[in-house]
Amino acid sequence: MTRPIPVLYVANAAKIGGGNRVMMDIVTGLNRDRFAPLVVTPGPGPLAEWANDHRIDVEVIPDGDWTGRAGLLRRTAALARLGRSRHVGLIHAMAPTCYRAAGFAGRFLRIPRICHLGFPPAPGELARSFRFGPEVVVACYDGQSRDVAADVRAVRPDCRIVAIPNGIDTRIYRPAPVNWETHQQLRGRASHVVLITGHLSDVKGYPTFLHAAARIAEQLPECAFLALGGETTGPGPLARYERLAADLGLGDRVRFLGFRSDVADVLRAADIVVLPSLDEGLPLAVLEAMACAKPVVATPVGGVPEAVIDDVTGVLVPPNEPERLASAVLRVLNDRHLSLRMGNAGRGRAQAQFSVPRLVAGVEALYTEVLSRTRDDGAASIQQSRATASHAASPTVLQS
């Protein structure tokens, strides 16, 4: 029986965020008869705890990709030692920011390397990250594969770029069953509930959301507003947004929920989900809301327009325009038929296009292709070496 091929996953953080959640979906869905996941995290924390709870091999190797030459070499050496001792056949880094040492180690081990993209790379980020490989870049939506093509090929002309959309578990994220205790706790006596999901930051559009909430509250005084997400970039945003909500006269109509594990229950308690981001990859928050049959009002940034079809599964509005956001939300809240139609269409689209099985199938097919090509290239190299050696050993016959 063929042993499963160990795949080394390099996480970009010890916390559980968007990129790491995609990795978690991949490793839990892998066919373990074919692939054996090994996760590397830069430090102890929620990701390592999750891996241990799910009996997935995990190692902590401190970050060093961007701490100078010595740090990069230390991390490279640690990854190479781990890869050699575990007979790793492929390296999959979950972001360019954690790829440098992984790429260097993969080159040393002579195994294929893959780098996954989530949030759009910053200018120059790929040139700085991709000095050593990779063989393949995975974009999380179709448009991203086109957006990064020039930057990737400027560094690695032979690098392949493939699009494999993010996925969510539509068995967990679904319209029912409703947790009535959570439902009542979050809704109270509110006539409507508007929910924003995403970590607390300006890039997620929280100031726009709060200004729009003030406008919505003028027309729907009993409407409540929920914010699901915590501070991942450091302390400060929560206090700032609480002050802004108070200044806008929203009072206790806005509740900041922080991080919660019952995300699906929170989504089911809302009437509509908004994501007025300034920039995005393919946000899981949008896909989860769609899978729960909630209409979505979002900005057409990154991969959002590939998920949210305007006037079909939701409404797309420009960034930084609270009036437009408020108008779109009110339009949906005031038309029950429209809300149901958009929610049902979103659920169908999430199931058809953005499921975890679809994500995992795409990744496994890529692994199979990359490993097969590596074996073919290795066999061709061996044959070429043998032919060269044979030619060198053959006697030269001179004819007169």
C-alpha cells in the first residue's frame, strides 16, 4: 500500500484568521490515504491548539522571514530539518509573508512549493517574497489570478498561477436550525438586525458601517446593529468605534460582540449582513452569510463581486459611501420578498460554487499534478544524466 505523501503547511500567524481558516478547511478535508498534513505555526496559540484538538501534526518554528539574514537562515534551516525528517513531499505556504524561508527550504530539499494568496499582496510584496520559487501560486478568486500575473512572472516567469476559490462548510452555515436562546439574546425587541462581520479595522469599513447605521436608525428606530469580530491588529479600534457610535447617537443600539465560536448562530439571528470593506480577498464572512441565506450588502472589492451578484444575491455599493450603504440596507429590509429571494439565491450559489469539498478537490488535484510533474521532470533528468554519462564513456572512433 502506498504511504500518504506528507504536505508541510506553513501558517502566517499563530492566531486563527482568514488565511489560516482556509488552511484548516484544506487539512481537515484532505484524503488522508493520499496526503498527510503537517502544520507549522510561528508560535503557540489558537492554531496549534486547534491542530492538537483535531489530531493534526503541528510544529512551532518561530518567525524569521523578515527579521534579517540570520533570522531567515535560522527559520530556513529549521524548516529544512523538519521537512527532511518527515520526508515531506510538498510545501504549501498560506501567504507570501510566510513564504521566504519555506521557499528556500523547499529549494534545498528539492521539492515543489506552492504559495496561497488571500488578501491582495501589497506593492512589491511578491518580488520580496518569491526569491526562491514557488512553482505554483494559488489565487483565492479568478480575478486575483489575473491581477497578480504580471508581478509573479516578473520574478518567476515559469510560475503557474491557478485560481481555487475559498470555501465554507455549508453543513454548518445553513439557514436552520435556529438557536432560539442566542436568537433572543441578540435580537431582543429589535424590529430588524443588521450585522457586520470581520475584524475591527478601517479596512473592513467599520466607520462607514457606523455612519450608515445612524442613517438607518433615523428611519427604523427599533433596528439593532451587531458587529462580529475582534481586534487582530492590536488594541485601539474597539474604543475608537465605541466613541464614534456614541457621537453618532446610536447608544446601545450597536453591540460589539468580539470573537465568538457560534458564528452561524449569530448569522441566523440577523436579517442582513454588510461588509463595506476598502479591500478584500474572497472574504469568508460573505460566503458564510450567503450559505445562511442572508442577503449581503457589500463593496465590489477583491473577490466580492465573484460571490455577491448585484441585485441577485445582494447589493453592491461603492466603498466609503455610508449614504449608499444605508439606502441599500433599507431597500432590502423594507422588502421582505426581495430579502428572501436574495437570501435563497445566495444559499444556492454558496453550495454550488464555494463549498469546502470543492476547495479541497481543487487543492488535491493541484497536488497530484504538481507531484506528477516533479516525478516526470526527475525521471527525465535521470535519463539525461545517464545518456550524458553513456556518451562520455563511449569510445570515440576516428575514420580516415
